[in-house]
Amino acid sequence: MALVTPKTTAMTDSDLDAVYTNLCKTMTQLGESQSSMFLARFALLAIDRIADAETTQQLIAAAAEDLGAAAHP
């Protein structure tokens, strides 16, 4: 699988909404039984694309915040 060079500009609110909608629709199409695997694969691809351990650790902690789990680096 070829990875594309990341963009350096931020997404607009409209872009963010479109991407999130696509993520949700994809998970719906895959079904509940494959959603967790899809999210794990998506996370690994995103971590690779971010390519910065500190930023990734901060994002993991932020995502876990208020969900009853503490993220441990």
C-alpha cells in the first residue's frame, strides 16, 4: 500500500464534516462486527502518517479523556 505525502494545510470545518461523515458511513457499511478492526487499522495508518510519537501520545490521551480509561504511554 502506497502512502501519500501529508498535506500541510488544515482542514476546513466543511472538510472535517465530510471526512467524519465518510468515516461513519464506512463503519456502518462494514457493520458492527468489523468496526473495531476498521478503527484499529485506521488508527495504525493515522499514527504512521502523523509520524511523531509525542503528538500521537497526546492524541491517544485526548481521545481517552472522559471515557473512563487512562492512556498510558
